[in-house]
Amino acid sequence: QVQLVESGGGLVQAGGSLRLSCAASGRTFSSYIMGWFRQAPGKEREFVAAISWSGDTTYYTDSVKGRFTISRDIAKNTVYLQMNSLKPEDTAVYYCAPTTTMTSRQARSGYWGPGTQVTVSS
């Protein structure tokens, strides 16, 4: 089985930074487009960012452009999300998952990890 485990979340003041990690086990994700998603309480899960298997192409939702950077380490089978200039509206549980296409904003089924909580205070 493939397992994804997110980490790196925490409590941060507005304007601060966090770096999230998504570690995959069970098989390599080197050939997958990987994405970050987030979900606030009572709201639907939304797409945040995606990265190609080689890391040469990225795609972001408008609200995080210029602030968040997605990257990956193929050898470590790990995807990262560097979050700078955090805003209270970034507060959510963040998840990683393979995406169907580079710009689909949709996750492939059955790969969600437990997520990591990001809380940004005003």
C-alpha cells in the first residue's frame, strides 16, 4: 500500500512562515504529479498547489501565488510546501495527494494522508 504522511504544521502569526512535508512510503511517487490541498472546518477541500514528477513545472491556486512554493525531492519521495506571508485565511488542515493532471485541481482517489494542521493567528 501507499501511505502519505503530512507534517510541519503548527500555530503561526500572520506574516509568518511554515514548511510542510509530505512523505510517501510503500512505493515511489516519482512518476506522479503531486499536489497540496487544504480543508477548513465546515468547508470543502480545496486545491493549493501541484508539481510535476520532475519538479520542473508547478501550478498554484490564485490565493497563494507569490507566497507558497511547492517542491519535491524525488530521492526522498517527499513533497514540500513552503508557506510564507501566511494569512489567517490560510488556516486549514493541509493534505498531499497525487493529482489527476497538472492543472486539474483534483486529487486521485484513495491517497489522502492524515493531514497537518496549520493555524494562522491575526
